[in-house]
Amino acid sequence: MTNVFYKNVPGYGDLEGDLAWPDGGGPFPGIVLVHGGGFVGGDKSKWFIEGVVQTLAARGFASWAIDYRLAEEVPEGDLSGQIQDVIDATTWLYNGAGGLAPIDGHRIGMLGSSAGAVLACLTAIFDPRVKGYVSWSGNAGADPAALVPASRAGFAPFLEFHDTEDPTTIFPNLLKMRDLWHERCSQWRIFQTTGLGIHGFEYWTQTNFGKALTLVWFEYHVKGSRSFEF
């Protein structure tokens, strides 16, 4: 089900998402999918084009691939509007997806790519409804301390994919996030690749391990259907 309205942003317009779910009665755990594009581009359709939506459905997950407001130029630190969009999209799914699909609001995960991974990360930190988070090449910039809400005692389990030679985001910044936040996260894992120069969706399209570990992480932390050792 494509182009489902979830909110209006005054002065910007309507925001929509693509909702999909497996055959059967459910209720199904749901994964919020947040696309990349440097905060100025990209759109939700890539999750279907690259087969993420279909693979999640085959593994028993509903998916909610969302658009969020885009900036005219790369933001200089203020992502509050985009973060609020992702939070509101998560709320829409949590509250029953408008009655359109049988969603288990108590089993929600989040997957982001590149800039979308940044927004998904910061939403997962703020939002205790998120039970598991996977990032493909995201980080919170050079000063992640400025972004940590003191009110959250613990974060959802995080799995971060990142290459040391990532051409877009900086690997040392990810290590700053880990050092700052890992004690407040129930489980934080970095899957580091070395010298591949891959970024974002390439962990899904160009590696077998990226796809496999993403699915296992959600099956364990969100669905609760299998054991997991890392």
C-alpha cells in the first residue's frame, strides 16, 4: 500500500509512507524504514526497489517505509524537524497503522540508511517503543553528546554497520557515539568492515552478511523468535 498519509507539515506539505505486511492474520512486528540522501534527497521507494520490503515480509515483518521533510541544503546540526517526522511516523505505526494492517505496536524496530540511519538512531534514542535498531552507515556527527537526551536511561539494542573507508560518513565519529552511549544501551554492536569503501544500501545489495545480520537482529530483538550471538 503506497503513499499512505501520516502527517502534514505546515509550510512543507503532506508526508507519506509505504505500508506492507505478510499474508495472514497477524499481528505482525513492524519495521520503520528511513531512507538516506544527505537530508536533501532520496525517497521511500528504494526500500521496495532493492527488495528490503519483500524480504522483511517473507520473514514475518510488516514494513513502514517513510518519507520525511527534506532540507534545501544539508542541515548544520538542527535535525529536530526530521526527527519529529520519524517519531510521528513511528507513532502512526504504533497506534495501529490507521487500521490498515494488523501491526503489533509493542514490537517495533527501525532500520536506516546513511542520513536515514542518523534520523533512525536519534529517534531510537528518544523513543522507548523502538525495540531494536539497525544502521547502515549512520552516525550522529562530531558532537554526539549534544544529542543525547538525559531522560532516557537506556536505549534499544543497536547494530551499526560501518566501513573504515566509508566515502561519506566518518568512522571515528561512530566510535565517539559508542564510547558515549554504550553504557546506556542494552546491547551495542558495531560490525566494522575494513577498506571496502561501501556505504548505506550497499550493505544490503553487495554483501551477504549485511542482509543476514540485519534480519537476525530484528528476529531476535523485535520479533523475539530466535537466539542471537555476536
